[in-house]
Amino acid sequence: MPRDSTPTKERLLREAERLFARRGPYRVTLREITDAAGQRNVSAVNYHFGSREGLLEAILARHGDPTDAARGELRARLADGSTTRDLVAVLVVPYAAHLATPEGRDYLRIVAGLSPLFSDWRADTVGTGPHLVDILTMLEARPTELPAAVRRERVVEMIMLMTAAMSSRARQLESRRPVELDDDTFEANLTDVLVGVLEAPLLGPLPAALVAPGGAVGPVPAS
């Protein structure tokens, strides 16, 4: 009868989560993961997951898939004509639930480290999910008075801010440093900040005194 490899696979996943969260997915060697998981064979990651990328995908899927399912459940509770705040809250609340566990906090820190990939959210990749893509698509269509290019840029900026804020809170909780906002206030405040990112009016160019020739930001003259 073949041996059950589930415990080994789970140890590799958990140690990879822990190490990836603290140092980034591409700064950790496979040997460090296998050593931390108590495995002598450095090829254990390749055996169970195919590659480093396969291991990262497994981590994102095991946290991201349930999160997206929760988003779908919350979205189904909303009436037609949902406000931007409603839709952003559907993104924030299930994501913030990861703050409650060490594994979840590591996941939040890992995702924040993948910010170069955020502009590809339409690809519906592993750990993203159809409900997330659907909600982001709706948010990208509003407010209609903003140029489409600005709306697209703001959705990416919103994702970056949300993931960075969650990662920062995760680190605070892990270090047992006190946080100023309770969980409910943190979620509500972050939701409102993100709505502001999406809906703030575009006020036009910055004052000429603040911008150097060619559009680069120049030094502010001494008064």
C-alpha cells in the first residue's frame, strides 16, 4: 500500500507560506523550504508541486479560491444597483478574514509581494477567481465621467493599496504590536479609502510651480 504523502505536502506548503511571506517567493531557495519542512530530499517540492511556481500557485489557490467563493456569496446578497462602496466591501471583507490566522496573514503578505502582476487581473489566474474579476470589471466602469484609461489605472491602484494595507496589518498582528483600529473599523475605513481612490474627481494637471520641464517632478523652491 503506498504511503500517504499528504502530511509531507502540507508541511511543504506551510513552510513555503511562512518563508515566502517574510522574504518573497523568489528569494527563498527550495532547499530552505525542504529543510524547514524536515525533508532530506531537496527535490521534494518538484515531486509534489512540479516547480516553485507550482508551489506558489498551490498556496494562492488554497487561500484565494475560498476567498473568491465568499465574495460570490456576498455579491449575491446585494440588490441590483449596488453602490461602489458595496462592491468594494465585497472585496475587502472576505480578504480581511485572513487576518485571523497565521496562515492567512502569511497569505496576505505573499499577495502583496506579487504587485507587479496586479495589472493582469483580467487573466483570471490561479488565486484570482471569476467573482473578483467580475467585481473589478464593474468597478472599472465607474464613475463614467472619468476617462477609461484613468478608471483602469485606478482599479490597479486600488488593488495595490488594499493588498498593501492588509499586508501591513498582518505584520502588525504577527509582531503583536497594538493596532489603533478594531477589525470592523479597519475594514470600514479601508473600504472608504478605496472608494475614494476610485471616485475622486480628476482635477487636472498639477500646479506648474511643482512640475519641472518635461513633466518630471522638480524640487520645490525654497520660500
